[in-house]
Amino acid sequence: MTASVSMEPEEEARLTEQAKTDPEAFAELYDHFMPVVYGYVMRRVMNKEIAEDITSQVFEKALKSIRGLRAGASFKGWLFKIAGNTIIDHYRSKGRQQTSSLDEAGDMANGKSGKAVEQVDNRVAVMSLLDKLPEGHRTALVLHFLEGLTIDEMAEALDSTPNACYMKVYRATKAFAEVLEQNGITRIDDYVRQA
Amino acid sequence: MSDRRKAQNFIEAARGGAPVEGSGAELAVLLGTVQLLRESAPAPAKPTEAFSSRLRADLLSRYGELTAGKPVAPARKRAVRWAWVAAPALAAAAALVLILVLGVFRTPPPPAVAVLEMSQGKATVVDADGKSRVVEDTSDIALDETIDVDSKSRAVLTFTDDNIARMEAGTSARVDGYEEGSITLELDRGKVYNRVIKNTRYRVIHSGVTTSARGTAFDVEVQGSGETINVFEGAVHVSWTGARPLEVGQGSQAVVTRAGGGVEAQVKPIDLATLDFSWLAYNRDLDRKAGFPLGILENLAPTPPQGVQPPALVIPPPEQTAPTTPQGTTPVDTQPTTTPTTQPTTPVSRPSASVSLASSGPPVVISWGGANVESADSVVVFRSPGGQLAVYKPGQADSFSDGNVEGGATYSYWVEYIAGGQTLAKSNAVTVTVPAPEPPPPPPPDLSVSLDGSASASSMSLKWGSSGGPLPDTWMVLRSEGAPPSYPGSVYAEVGGGSAGGSFTDYKVDGSRKYIYKVAALVRGEVIAYSNAVYYP
């Protein structure tokens, strides 16, 4: 089961419609998107058992609601919306604080991944600064640049519109660039030469 | 290039597309930032084969059972978009019944004509149905939506055709018309700076007076029952019923007043020193960044190092008239306000400085000048109380806008020219009492909400009514287990407001669990009342 190759939008739309009545079509969607959703949930909760539990809930909710999904909606974006809501419900019900991506990066800094110290320190610094951004900015950057959602998929996931999502990603990147610069982290030299 | 175009350009380039010509250093920084982020993020975790297979098998074995339930969208605070789909009559009737039972009636959202982006603070947007939402970041704006910008806030409205309207704190404006080649804004109060960048018929209307433009930068400020239109670049026409359009060119100002049932307008040159420096500098800086021609704003003093802030205002509720121009505030010092600088009374050969009051605010604006101060290496602006407010190099600025003032308070301002650490010349002091803000309106009477519940094995039906207070614009159904529910943590469903009551049926109940329900009444995103609690089962 792999999900490393993007599914064409037309194929995704066709399978989504079929999955409303055909379990095999749903199975294809599951095979393709479950690892993606699991990876996103794991990035947010940083706990294998909780990630498995939430991922299970996400697909259960998806099956319960799939017949109500409007034609033309992005299945991937919709899954991410369910995942985001389920994660929030989880934290509310358990009264827990969200863990940060710093935790896993911290493991790297402690040498558990065996990376070079200087490279790890910079990655730790960058991820810790990401965690300091406001929630809206962080979500926009994670969804678009790390999880690979297109603008249309983001609009579905965030109950927003493509126009607003363009601005969200742009502003979030500008804010993150400022934070990095204030903390002495920049990586523009390659792009300046190419510009 | 507008921010929206920059955003699209950047995202296309980050995806691997070619950026448009003239993208510049900003794009390089943003792309570098994305590269850093991608390199720094840990690789996504992968599920184990055992978990994947087990979950797959479980879902497929329960496919029929899970898909047989009623379609339910995740309940969130934000409105859920429903798309009407052409369907057989029976399915449409069933859908309508479901909608009425849920107490929610949603139509597809109207198309967006602009994007609202907050430069600072927040705004409240009210749609054509009276439903409001608070915007702290960005929001699409549709036709007939009204934007109310909060105190200490500023907002930029970018239309889909790239024309721009920037709104100052306390401004209320409505997108009254939008079609290809034509935009109309209805301005109720405050001020809006308009950058018409395409061949668009762009109009701003206040109380029957229309300012229309093609390809210009101008602002319209409501003052009492009239308005002032300043044209910074290009030209506009100002017109009203029964009058020939009045052309106002670059560098000119039209002051429109109403007296004896008629409308009068006087056109005169703009004196930048008499306008709100903070507002002009904010727009000048954004225009410069976007590469727009600045017109007379090229002559504006530089923005101080600490930046400029929107004013802190007491904003009247929408049904009241716009605040009147502050009256009755006379500076103690007798320097004339129409002349930014005055001649020193001391002999010409001695260094001297003078300061005059340009606006009693808020914000308070002072301007200054000096004679025989060529040896000065800095100019310092002082205020009492407050101390040193700003330091400039000679010639860097000749006015200062102080937005950090309180209504009703009295301040004195002066400047000192400094050379080698010593005061070369100290100006007179101007003293001003800032007009006191209007008293806030009395609070509305308390709303009382009464909730009833009826439980069955598979659902919980809620019905509520209210009395004694304003009509909420949103009802929130709250549900919890254990502790009593509260807003926003226990939000379960949102029901449209505009009525004194409502109903909602919760089909997602587990008979083996206990739930507590309440409803919360919201006005402009704030809870004004909670109902009593009801319990399931």
C-alpha cells in the first residue's frame, strides 16, 4: 500500500462518487490517502497510539458522511478537514495540550537519529520557530508546504475559499520569514543567485 | 503588483512554476523560507502494515452499516457550505425536511468580489442577511456585505480586478455594486483611501454625494454630515443630484458641506501638514511597496522609525450618525494653525524654533520650523506628560502625529534643535486638550433564554426561546459530558440567528452516555446570554 504518487483530480473525483455506493472504490481511496492522513495526524499529535485512534475515527466519520459529500468537493481536502476537527475534539475531551513538532526534532538533537549536530540544531531551531507562529499561520504552512495540499484542497479543509487561502499562505510565509530572520536563520542565497 | 497577485505568483513559483518578471527580492526570501521549512520538517511518519490492514478490513466489513446512517457534516463554529444539487423531487423534499428539522437553512454563498485583509486589528463583516463574522486575518467579501473596522485597526479590501480600498479605524463601508468595469462603495462613516489601478468606473458614495474616478489615488473622509475628498494622484469627479460634476485634480481637496437643505463644495489645494500624517504615511508606504505612482504623497515626510499606528477610537453603533468633528478645543498657544511655521520673534541671527498645532486630534498633529539652526544634528519632539516622543535628523520631518493620546486629556508639545548634545534652540510650547470621546451607548437589556429538551433512544430534540434583549445574530448549541458546557469549548452546532428562538435535533447520541446541553446567544461573536441546561437521557 503506497500513497507516494499524487492521484489525478479527475480520478479522485470519479472514485469519490463511486465510493458512495461501492466499497471497492472506497478501498482505493483508503489505500491512497490513509498514509497521508496518518502522517498529518502523527505530525500533530506525536503519539503512535493516538494517531492510530484518530486516523481510525477520521475514516469512520468519512464513511458515515460520504453520501452527503457534495459533488466536486475535494476528497483529500475533506479528509483533512475531518482530521483537523477530530484532533481538536481529541484535545478538548482529554484536556491535553497539543504537542509540538519540536519534540521529534528534539529527539534528533539528542542524537537519536544520528544526524550531524549542526544540521540538526538548525532544523530544530526552524521547527521550534514554526511552533511559535499563530495557529492560523502554522496550519497554512503545514497544510500547503508539508502536507502538499493544493489551494483548492486547503479551501475544502479549512472551510474557506481559494482566494482567501492564497493570502493565508502568502502572509504565513512572510511572517515565518520575518521570524527566521529575527532569529538569524536565512537561506536565501541560492534563490538570490537564481532570481 | 497587488498582494493577491504576489500571493499567486509566489505559490506558483513555490510549486516549481516560473515567477513573473519583476518578482524581486521578496520572492527570493519567501522561496528560501519554504525551502528551509521543507528541509527542516521531519519526514512524515508511516503507519504500520498491521494497523493499515486491520483498519482497512474493519472499515470494509462495516461499509454497509456505516454508509447507511444519515449524512452528517462535522459540526464546527464556522458556517458549512452546502451546494444545491439538482435531484429528484423526493430527494429534494427529504433534504428540505432535514434542513427544517435541523433548524438550519443555508444557501450557497454568494461569489466573492474582493478579499479583506487586516493590516492591524480586526473588523466585523455583516452580510446581506444581517449575519456577522469577525475577521482578524483574511476573508472573502461578497456584494452587499458591510465592513466595520474596529478601533486601532486598518484593513485593505482588494477587489478581484485588483482595485484597492484601504479603510481606517472606525470606518464602515458597504460594497454596493460590483460588475465588470464598475465598482461602487457606500461609505457610512470614517475614511477610505482608494487606489483605482485599472480602467474601472470606481465610485465612493456618502449621503448622496458620489466621488468617481478612473485610475487615481484618492481618499474620502466623512466629517459630520459632509465629507472631504483628497486627490493625491490623478483626478476625480464629485457629483450629487442636480449638480454638474466637479472635477478635482491631483493635489486638490474638495470639502463638501450640507446647509439649508443643499450641498456645497469648495475646492482648494491640499496642505499635507493639515492631514492625518499616520493615515497618509500608512497608504504612502503601501503604495510605494506596490510600485504605484505616489503623486503628491512623494512630498510627505518619512515614516518615523517606530512606524505609524491606527487611531484608538470610540466607534458609535451603526444606527447612530457619524461622529461630528471635535468642537470647542482651542490651543492655548496662539500660533495660527494654517501656517506650519512662524517667524521667530528673536533677532534673525540667533537660532530659534517654533511649533504650531495642525490638528487637535486624535491624533494630535504638530508641525515645526527653525531659523539659524543649520548646525543642529537632531530635532527632538517632546510632550508633557510623556517626555521625548521622536528624534529626527534636521530636514527629515517637519511634523509629527501623536495617536497615543486620551480623549479629555491635556498635553503640551515643543521641539528642541540639538547640536553636540546641547540645546541649540527650543521652541514655544503648544497646549491642546484632546476632545473627549462620546460616551458609550447604554448596554442593552439582558436577554433571557429558556431551553427545553426531549430525549429518545436515538436523538435529543432541543427547542428554545428568548425575551428581554436584542435578537442574537447566532445561536450556538453546546454539548458536553461531565462538566457544564461553555462557549467556545463545547460548541456542537451553529444555528442561524435573527430570531428570538430556534430548534435543533442531535442524532449523534449514545444511549449509554450522558450529555449536558445549553444554547448560547451571540451578537457579533460575543456571548450575551446562556440558556438553562437540559440533560440526556
